[in-house]
Amino acid sequence: MSRVILSISFICWTTMLFGMDIIGKVVDAQGSPIVDAYILKADGSFHASSNEIGNFTCKDAQVGDTLIVSYLGFAEKQVILSENHFQESMTIVLEDKFFDLEQVYISNQVQSTSQLASIDLIVNPVNSSQEILRKVPGLFIGQHAGGGKAEQLFLRGFDIDHGTDISISVDGIPVNMVSHAHGQGYADLHFLIPETVDKLDFGKGPYYADRGNFTTAGYVNFQTKDKLESSLISLEAGRFNTQRAVALIDLLGNTKNHHAYIAGEYQKSDGPFESPQDFQRLNLMGKYTANLANNDKITFLASYFDSEWNASGQIPQRAVDSGLITRFGAIDDTEGGFTGRTNVALNYTKTINNESFIKSRLFYSHYHFELFSNFTFFANDPINGDQIRQKENRNLFGFESVWNKSKTTDLGNIEYKAGVGFRHDIVDSVGLWRTLNRTTTLSTLAQGAVKETNYYTFGQAQFDFGNWSIQPGLRLDIFNFDYADDLDNSSARLTDSDAFLSPKLNFIYSPKQDVQFYLKTGTGFHSNDTRVVVVQNGKETLPGAIGVDLGSSWKPAPKLWLNTALWYLYLQQEFVYVGDEGIVEPSGKTRRVGIDVSIRWQLQKNLYYHTDFNYTLARSIEDPEGQNLIPLAPQLTMTGGLSLQLDNGFSGGLNYRFIKDRPATEDNSIVAEGYFITDLNLNYKVGKVTFGLVVENLFNSDWNEAQFATASRLFNEPEPVEELHFTPGSPFFIRGKVIYNF
């Protein structure tokens, strides 16, 4: 007994005189670790954040010190340190609370831009699969093939097509498809059920060593929920024969360290088109998470997705102006397709000690895709028309293991991250055919088999010295390309390989808790299609990107957040495989310069405002002035809205998105029209039941969702005509929903 008293006395004496380190963990009420919780000494002398397993270390703590622990969506907690806290690791449990922007701190340890998206998810949850991507500040999307095709993406002056210059993943599973039948980097996110999304991590530019292929304009990683707060069943119905049913079922109840649930979604809609799109989609998902006694964590995920649809395609403006068809008519209404994906993923986090852990994941995806399109109508074949069929069948394997370590020293906090991994795609059959009414194959334009492997390793560090943080990083990617052309009688396989080294160096200066300045620099790349690489004999296999961001995060008031960035991005020469024609199309060097501004403002306790402003000048470097515009590159975009959540169960949101007119051709002779669209959602919760109303395009504006400059010929025309072709955006679209939580 006397030894215990002496030990406690010694701890008290040393902590009061010198201070000691405290080891702790931040968890929620169910015992699950909270990542990026903010830990601050009340006197402002120390701050840190919890790592991916919830752990943190507080340097030079003393008995009587007060720790303030805060995280979005949880009540702030103050802990007064006692002698017991220095004898064993402490666990801090945070309780749920409605969002409060005042508790969001600007920190070197937490990426401020990702916090913006986390805030938006809390105060204005997604209402549809398309809204998932719209949660990324500055990202615009457009659908032009009946709802089943991956959306067209726009970010930082890029017409990214379907994912060429943005890396998208779900729980670490890559969404982008390399050497795809329709286009390089094709990213179909429709297998993700919106209600299962927990967090959104994103970054703009090529500044992150743990992000590789396609991370030029930026990256997005969606993290699904490890557990459900409650089970739910949701039913929706609306215009255009639209119906949707969602179920999320908790399988293990209130079990503290083990969580499992299943989720399902079925959706159908005819859309506003005169030829019903008969769109149908089925999603199934299951996830199991175990938080083990030694701080290890294991997660298993499996999902299944299947979709089919018809489409009216992109219609020429002259056909509408002449009265041949309406805005919602079609020249060829036999377009459409089928697609599906099955995912299996295993994630395991092994804790080495309080300061380090290894996070590994193994995943497999089976993917199939078949798309029928007709962009030029009768330009190439005046009798049968120009319909094409694109198809592929793919197996995708991958593995990654990342070592993480954080250490608090007398000079400051140091974090290390190093990883290795690979991705292997096997596309047994990928090709392009000319067809008639989906049923008759007229000719084969391209057909073959692709094998593509990406091996990579990376390392990055973060050194925090007082108000400064320095973040160097380095990444090495090695690619092996293999293509067997089924139309080549020689049966020879064409192969090539290449490597890309990507250095990164970022600086962050935080003079106070409410302001931060940063300078980010780095190089990145997007790989070219295997069929391009082998044809070009490895020329420009991995075209690089060089970027710089100079920005700031600032809270001029406790509940007002401003984020600004001036940025520059340069892209090297690249060769593009045009899946619609089966040809290689070169494009030159490009330069983009822009400014991003984001505002998050909690006007009142229950009233929240957000807006994002993005302006970009995008130019081709090698073309003469007046001929150097980049087609469909957005110049000015804005999104924003108001969200309201009252204590009586009422909530709602009014949101807008705006895109300015932009060139559809290099000389701006054809212009893609801009638009301003307003959406509304209203909800009222009574006990366990929530009644909702969602209105898209509240003011019933005529707008073009997707637009292209295309040379097409109608059946009775002597020659093709180049002009604007578009897919009309949805008119006033209302749907109601009922959600039951249990």
C-alpha cells in the first residue's frame, strides 16, 4: 500500500514540476473510434487530433490541466486531468449533438477542405445518388444517357468526361476503370447507396502521395458507415413513374464492439422523355465491423449492383428548332445499356502501439458494361444509321498496406505514412461494334483483351513545428500494359511498361486557431488507355500534371468559415483513346489557372448557409490565340443554399447550382449554354416516421444538362451539320418519401 501511495505522490510531483505525456483514445457512445477529433489544452499551449484508430498523445500535460475534445456532430467535452489519467490510457466518450460550427477548429492535422464536405453531409444529407458527387465543392455533373450511364464530371476547368482527371473511390475500392470500353477513367458510382455514406474525404490538385492514377484535378473517397444508429425503411414516389425503395437493417443491435448491417435499394423511372427510359437499378450491400480488444479493427464489405435503361441520347438543336422533335424527343430512341458490379473488400487495421498502426485492404470487383449510343445519327451510314455498341467484361483485383506512425517530440508532432500496393485489371473482352436497333451487328470496329497492372509505393510525412507544418511526399507508380487484338490475325500480344515518380511538398502556417495559410505543390498523372500505349509504342504513356495551390482557411467569427485558394495546373501532352470511334486522338499541353472560394456560415443555431464559387481560365498552350479554348471547360460555377433544422422536427433545404456559358469548340463558335437551377427539400419528423418532399428544378427552367459540339446528319439531310447537341435537364420534378426508423 505504501508503494502505491509513493508512486502516486511521485507522479503528482513530477507532473506538476515537468509535465508528462498522456495517452488517450476518443470514441463514441458505442465504443467506435472517432477519427480526427480535435484535442486542445484550455490554455492553448497544445493541440492534436485523434488518428484513424482514435488514439492521441498529449505532450507535457500536468495534473489540473483541462483538455477540450471536439468533433463535428458531437457535444464538446472538457476533461480535467487527475492523477489517474497519468497511470493508464484514458478513454474519452463523446455524446451525439446537433451540428455546431463553433466547435470546428482549423488544424494542421485535419485537412480543412474535407471538413467542408463533412459539414455539408451533416446539415444537408443527400437525397439522390447524383447528389453524392455534388457534395464535393466545385464539382459539377451532367447525365446524358438515361440515368444508367456514369455522369459527366466537371472540376477546376476540366471536362473530366467520366473520370479521366479525378480519382474516385469507396472505402478505398477504386471506382475509375482503366482502359474502359467507353473512356479512360470511367467512374460509375451508382453502386453506392446514398444513405450508407458516412464521410466524404476529398482534395483538389495532385498534392497527396497516397493518391495515384487520375489524381490531377483531385480525388474523392466516400466512406460508408461502420454501423447504423437505427434501422430504416424508405419509400419514394414521384413524377415520371419514379419509384424508389431503400432499407438499412441493423443486424447486431446495441452490441458494443461488433456492428453489422445490410442495405438495399431499388429504383425505377421513365424520366421526362417521350420515349420512356425504363430505368431500373438494384443495389445490395452488407458490412461487418469489429473493434477488437487490442485496438485492432476488421471490416468486411460485399455489394452487388445491376442496372438497365433506355435513352433518348443527345439531340441536335436544329431538330428542336424546326419542330421535328420536342426538347424531350429523340432521333434514335433505341439507345441505352446494361451494367453491373460486384465488390468484395476486406480491411484490417493492426495496432502496433499507441503511436503506430498498419492499415491493409484487399478487394475484388467483377464488372460488366454494355452501352448503345448514336451521336451522329446518319453521318456515316445513311441507310442503317450510326448506332454503336460498346461492351466489356472485367475482373479487378487489388491490395494495399499502409504503415502509419505519429510521434510527439519536444520540437512538435511528427507523422509518417508509407505504403505499398497494386491493382490488376483483366478485361477479357472489350470492343466497339456498329449496330442497328441494338439487335443487329453490322460490323466490328475494335475487339480485344486488356491486362493492365499498376504497382506502387509511397511515403509522406508531416512535421509540425509550432505554427508551421511541412508535408513532403514521394510516390512511385509502375505500369505494365498488355493488349491482344482479336482482329489481328497474327495473334501477337502488344506489351509495354512505364513508371512515374511524383514528388509533393506542402507548407501550412497556422498563427492562430482560427486562421491558416497553405502552399501546396506537387506532380501527378493519369495513365493513358492500354490500347493507346501499345499503339504509340509507349510515347506519353503517363502524361504528367504539375500543380500549385496558395490558399487560406479563416474563421473571422466563431460560426463563419472562409476557404480560398489561388491555383495553377499544367498538363503534358497526352493521347486519348476515343471509345466512341475506336481511334487515337492527340491533344496538346494545357494550362489552367483559377480561384476557389468556399463559405460555411451558421447564421442561427438551426440555420446554415453554404456557397462555393469557382472561376477558371483554361487554355491549350500549343494552339494560336482564338483557337486555344478547351471545349466544355467550365469557366464560372457556383453552388450554394440554406439549410434549416428546427427542434419541432421540421427540416429543409433550398439549394442552387449555376454554370456560366462555356465554349463547346476551340474557337467558341459554338457555345454550351449555362443554367441556374434551384432545388428544394422539406422534411417533418414525427416520432419514428419522417415525411419528406423533394423538388428538383423548382422554377421549371429549361436547361441543357449535357452539351456537345457534334457533326451529325438527320435522315433527310444531304450533309452532316456541326452544331450544339444536348440532353435536356429535368423539368419540375417532385417526389414524396416516407422514412421509418426502428
